[in-house]
Amino acid sequence: MNALVDILASAGLWAAVLRIATPLILGTLGALLCERSGVLNLGIEGIMTFGAMIGWLAVYNGADLWTGLLVAALAGGVFGFLHAVLTVTLGLSQHVSGLGVTLFASSFSYYVFRLMVPVAGTPPTVEPFQPIAIPGLSDLPFFGPAFFNQTPPTYLAILIAILMAYIILRTPLGLAIRMAGENPHAAEAQGINPMAVRYGAVIAGSALMAVGGAFLTLSAFNSFFPTMVQGRGWICIALVVFASWRPERALLGALLFAFFDGFQLRLQTALNGAVPYQIFLMIPYVLSIAALAVMARRARVPQALMQPYRRGER
Amino acid sequence: MSEAVLEISGVSKRFGTNLANDNISLSLGKGEIVALLGENGAGKTTLMSILFGHYMPDSGHVRVMGQDLPPGKPRAAIRAGIGMVHQHFSLAPNLTVLENVMTGTESLWSVASNTGPGRAKLMAISERFGLKVNPDARLGDLSVGEQQRVEILKALYNDARILVLDEPTAVLTNIEAEKLFSTLKDMARQGLSLIFISHKLDEVMATADRVVVLRGGKLVAERKAAETSKAELAELMVGRAVKRPVREASTPGETVLEAVGVTVRVDDVDRLKAIDFHLRAGEVLGIIGVSGNGQTLLAQLLSGTAKRTSGDLVLFGHGVGDLSVADAVHAGIGRIPEDRNKEGAIGEMAIWENAVLERLSGYSRHGLVDRKSAIDFAGRIISAFDVRGGSPTSRIRLLSGGNMQKLILGRNLIEHPRILVAAQPARGLDEGAVAAVHERILEARRAGCAVLLISEDLEEVMALADRIQAIVGGRLSPPVKAEDVDTRRLGLMMAGEWEQEGVAHAV
């Protein structure tokens, strides 16, 4: 029991939660944006991998860290454009197209990486983002080290979540995106071009996913290896459902999952091998499935999700 | 009428080989209500889609308030003051009423939605035309009638001066429809101009100032409503005199199906309350009522898709407990489901597949589907029941409503069922198809089939049924003979007032 309390009371846990959550927040927001417009983007896993690779590669070749993130975002947008051509213009199955994008982007990442970086015993590294203490707030006892001493992309992710909630729920653009995902015919009848809206949402959403991936190589770690995304993309897809397609809940969902993950890491150490570590690795996923089962029952799926839109057809 | 607010001149539109609109010209005056009357496929919806910019016309043009309307641009039509109320509403169930109404009304790049002024404007319009709504309600939680109100409000919110309604009553109950038409008349008095598309003669006669009849893509006649009659319009619309058949006198045979005090509880509410009825061979029992009073469940009970909570079902003299769908098929109960698109047919599957689905075991050999005999069977239905517009291998979705219904009727009647449960069999069909469906039902009755006809159409029930029971709030009135009632008394029965007619309700 004491071990549990110690873990929960350590500022280190909560700092780790924010760190672990960052790529999930960005990825989930990206997937959510796509889905709100009516397009499921299972390309996320591959797009995150590619973002992780290309962002790192840019920095490795001398770009600064922010340029690295920007390069990742642009690359993500390109994959988003590809997915949009396949699903919006051609109206192909969104599942199949998304999985295709994931397979392509993942393998392509590794290929480019191998092409550009010589094989070495220890993987090459870059100098990653450093934590920035927010003046004033970071001096607070417990809360300071827990929440206000993070790397810039983490602050950025939280800002984007708030911004996204505002855009989707409070602006005419957000309403157009939601209408495209709920009833594209209605959007069209009101003079909005649902195809254009979907293109925009998928491209921007994919850019966010790629930035989420780049966080892994430019902040959480400092090198790239091909399997590093490790299913985070799929977790993001589940988090979108968990969040009932609402950005503010996506933020909470990502934090919750990250909490489970950070907690199990520390529990492993605390119990020191008494229980096989695979059990702990399982915990966040099991808890997520349980949470998903509870939350998703009430979720309101965008009604036109996965339905291609063709003008003049009912 | 005063000056024309809308002029359509010489509009033609061709789809492949089909000339959907053939040189149509039409004008609309301020404050006028024009009904666009025609059978399904006459070109009404095409014409209105051109007006609203969904389609480009091949030739001809549209002028609104004296200004040419650029073709093929919905946004331009909205700006010119044309509002469209679609038959399948253009609304999103997960968004609120206000969000549905405000979509597309603001620049996409403004930093915030002006929901305050938007709400005020919506409420002002709602007040002015007596269309009450809660702007914050989730649209999917509203009834169909309320959703239509939102669809109308959306058009008015865009400052529509000309309102086009595509078969506005297709989805409404009679009471909702009456309310709608009084609202529409009120709008016309306030200076709006309206066009409504319909194939229902009653509502056209009651509401429109002028009637424009389309047939086969051509404008065949224009009449002032005051100077025409239902009979004339029906003939103009179909192109020949159409008469709905009426049952002839006959003597019913033995009782084949009986319900004794049957109650069905769904989610802790009694949706059918101790209902009693009996059905005899060679007669039609009409169950009349405003939809939503339990008739769906009654049809499901007899088709094997709903279970009794208490009471007895007696089939051919034997108590049967609960029917399963297989039992119902096996016992020779034919079924015409209420919603032919959802329950009656699988749109993407071929006509022959739809024809044999419920009797697949009869069309299989060694565990494989016997395509040849199944296609033969579908072909027999198609020729015997005059199904037009498809071969056995074409997808059933491509049939018109009337032809799909003929196919569903055919697949049931061709095997001479002993009982036919027909739920709203003529709903949404045009005059010609209604007459055909009625004729088939009467033919089955002559052949000794017992028909349970569930309907909300007084005329239909009066024409077909030997005996009539009203369904109100899950209760059934005692039966009355069709000869003994008129529409007034049936109306009272549909409102639940049957006790005072001197017949005690048997509970």
C-alpha cells in the first residue's frame, strides 16, 4: 500500500504522465479531426512513424528542432493528402486505404532511414528538446516539478487540444467540419463543399499525427528506430472513441492512458520482479479496453463516418 | 396573383436516354402556393433540383425576382432566396437545432460563431410562423414532424422568399400534415411563395392555389385548384382514368387467426394492451390508427419478430404461443412490412435473391442455392404481378417504390398464403400503384386469404376492409362493420372515442 502512495505522491510520476501523453494527445487530436469530417484515418501508425523518422532526420542533418517538427508536419500532410485522394476523391474503403498508408509509411520510413543513415552499432543521436520551467508556476511545491517543467512540444500539445476544442465546437469552420462528418448532403445543400472540408481535415489531422511521432525522436528520446511508435497510433484511434469525438475529452483520455502507463512502469520497479513484468505492460491496455467499453456505449459516432460522399447521390 | 417571383422557362434535362424534364416552363407569383403534381418518376424532383442548383439543366433557364439564376450553384440559389425542404431531410441528427440551422451561414474563417444573434434570429422566425422549436435540442431526439419544422426554419433562416417542399407529408402523420399545411398557408399570407411537390390529391386540392401536373417529364396541365376536381387531376396525372378498386360483398369463412387478450410489453411499457381480434378466411380486417399507436408492434407480433407478454394467439384453431419468423412462413402467413426499404427488401441484392430469401430451403440443392429455379421463380413473380423496371438479376434498389411493393406482394401471394399481414401497403405509392396493390389484396381475399390490413388511410380501409378496428395507444377497439361507419365515425374511433358509440370495449 505504501508503495502505491509513494508512487502517486511522486512528482516524477506526474511529470512522466505528461511526457507519455504528448504523442497520444497529438495523435488522438489528429485522428479526431479526420473522423469528425467523416474520414477514418488508420494511416496514423505509419504517419507517426514517418513523422518520427523525418523530423529526426532533418535535425540530424542540421535543422533546428522546431524546423524538425515542421518538416514532420509537412510530411504528415502529404500522407494525409494521399489518404484523402484515395478515400474522398476516389471513395475507396477507408479501412483498407488507411492500413495501406500505414504499411507504406512505416516501410518507407525505414527505407529512407537506411538510405540516409549508415548502419552503426549504436544508433546516432540528436540533441533533443530540453524541459523549460515556466517562471513562477514551476516553483510551486509538487505541482511545479510535476506539471510545469516540460519540453515545449508538451505545452504545445495541450495548447493545440484547447484550440481544437474551440475550433470544432465554437467556430463556423468547426461546424462545417462536423456537418461534413454527420451529413455531407446537408453541408452541400447549405453551400459548403464537403469534399474540400474533408481534404482539409485529413491533411491537417495527419500533420498533427506526424508531429506526435516526431515528439518521440525529438523530445522523449533522441534517436530513431523503426518500431518506436509501438502501436501508439492504434491507441489514439481507440482514444477517439473513448473521447466520444470531443477534443477536450481526447486530452483527458490521453492523460488517463499515460497515467496507467507511467504508473505501471513505477509499480514494476517498486515490486522488483515479484510479478512478471509482462503483466504490468498489459495493465494500460486492459484498463483502456475497460474504460472504452464503459465510455463508448454512450458515444455519438459521426453519422457519415466512413461513408464516401458523391455529389448528387443519396 | 401579382408579379412573378420565379420563372422557369424551357427547362430540359436528360439522364442517359431518359428525358426527365422536357421543355418545362412554370411561374410562381408572390404569396402563391403552387402544387407540383405527378407520379413518381414524372420529373418533379429533377425540376426542383435544377431550381436549387443541384443539377445543371441541358437547356432553359431560371429567373428569380427578374434576375437570371446561375445554374448548378446551390449557394447562388440560397442567396437568391430559394429554400428547399428535402423529402429526406438535409439535417445532422447529432448536432443541435441551432447548429443545423446555422451551418454554412457564416464565413468559415470567422473566429467565433455568432450564436447569440443566430439564436435570436431563429427564435424570431419561429415565433413569426408559429414553428416552435428548442434551439438547443439535439436534432436526433426530435420527432419527424419537428425535424421537418427545423428543415423549414433552416430555409427561412437563409431568408428564403420562395420555399420548395419535396413531398412534405410523405413522412408525417395525418395530424402533423394538417398542421403543416395550415402553417404553409399562413406563410403564403405573409408574402412567401411556395411550391410543394406531391402525388396526394387531397392535400393538393386543400392547400394549393394552382396545380401544375407533370407526366413523363412533360408539363401536361395547369389548373386553378378552385376550378378542378380530384378526378380530373388523377386522370391528368396518370394519363388515363384510374379507379381504386372497392371490395365486393362476400361471406367470410372460418376463423383462421385469433388474438385473445394479447399484451406486449417493451422496455417496461405495455405497447399492446390486452388486444382482441379475430381474422376469418376471405375477409379483410382493417386496423386503422395514426401511426405510432402500436401497429408496428402488432405487425411484428404476427410476423414472428415480437414476443407476447401475456394472452393467447390461436392459429387455425390451435394455440401457438409465440411465433418465430420461420413458424410464420411455415404457417403460410404472408407479410408486407411497413417499411419496404428497411424490412421488405435488401436494396443491394438482386431481385431474385430478395424473392427467395425467406424460402431458401426450397431453392437449394445439396446445400447450394439453385440459382436457375430461383431466377425462374422471380421471373414468374415479375410477369404475374406486373413488376416493371428490372429483371430478376438487377438490384432491387433500382425499382420504384410501387414496383418494389408489387414484388414484395408477389413473393407472398404467389404461394397463396392463408393469411396476409399487410402493414401500410400503399404508403408513399402513386395513384396507379395504389390501385394495383389494392387490386392484388382484393384478389387474395377472393381466393380465401385472410387479410389483416394495417393502415392510417381512411379511404384505403373503407374501400378494402370488411370489418374495422381502431388502434389507439396500444388498445384495439371492438370491430365495426365497414358498411356501418363513415369517415366521421372512423375519425372518432382513431381518436380513441369508441366506448360512447354504445359498444363496450371488451378488456
